[in-house]
Amino acid sequence: MEHIEIILTGFFTLVSTALVGYYAYNQKTKDKMTDLKIEQVKKENEEKSAKNNRYTGIIFGELWHLLNRLETDRCFILQPHPAGRSLYVSVILEVCRKSISSVKNVVRNVPVSDISQFAKALATIEYLHIDDVDTEVDDMRAKSLMKMSGSTHLSIRQLINFDHEWVGSLVVENLGQREIDHELTEEMMRSVAHTIQFILPPIN
């Protein structure tokens, strides 16, 4: 009987040791896999950030080109966000002439529901030109934002993604009484839109 107890004790000790060893090995393997996943996510985020920075640089270059070539006052991109849901609109990317105020602080996290009529037009109409905000903009909230920004004459070009979904609007503004070459403006905005619409970093 004592001999059997010794055998059983040894057996259970062996099994316990094996289980502890297996658990430790399994946990170590899981920890390594977790570390690898963390490193992979970190690397992917760094690559995505670098790519977005390159794209942003290209977009700013195009905006400056528009501003100078058209001799206008302000160029910016109005973007719906978050991506795929379009609950708000904001201006993040913008260039202005000296002494011209920015619209970024005015148009930031504006609920789409507040400008639903104007947002629908932006999402469905390829190109818009507004010569008189007072008489041509019916959406009262959108009109209010434009007047707060000093907007008078606007040319707006729709930006879409590969699924033909609205991802933003390219806007060129002339705040003075300078004569506008509508044909050149539309042609250049079409060209710039084709360059930037598929590389436009989303606002999350």
C-alpha cells in the first residue's frame, strides 16, 4: 500500500510539473504573440501616419497652386466625418492670403444635421458656384457660417472616393470684388480634385 502511495505521489508530482511547465510555455507563447501583434499595429500606424503626412503635403501644394494661379483669397477642403458616417463637417486643410482670416475655427465639428440642405447639395452636385451668399444659399445655418467667415463668392468642387462617395469639398473663395474667370476656375478645380480626392486623409 505504501508503495502504491509513493507511486501515486510521484505520478501526481510529475503531472503537476508537466502542467506548470505547459502553462508557463503557453503563456510565454501568448505573450510573444501579443508583443508581435502590438509591434505590428505600431508599425502599421507609423506607416499610415507617414503616408498621410506625404499626402497632406501634396494636398497643401495643390491648394497653394490654386490660390496663386487663380489669384483668389482662400482655398480649403470641407470634410465630412467620421469616415463612413458623415455626422459632422470640419475644415482642417486650408491656405489663405495674408490678412485673410481662417475658416478653420468657424467650421469645426459642425453637425451635418444643422446644414442638411447644404450638405445634401455638396454630396450630390459635382460643381457649384455661388456669387451671392445672401440670395443663393437657402440653408440658414450654412449661410450664417459663410457670413461669419466673410464668404462672398465661392466655387465648390465635390471630392469622391473610389466608391463614388462624398469625402469632401474643395472650396475656392474670392472675398473681394476681383473679376472671376469661371471657366479657368472650374477647369483647375477639376484637375486638383482628381489629384487629391483619392489621397485625402479622413478625419476620424
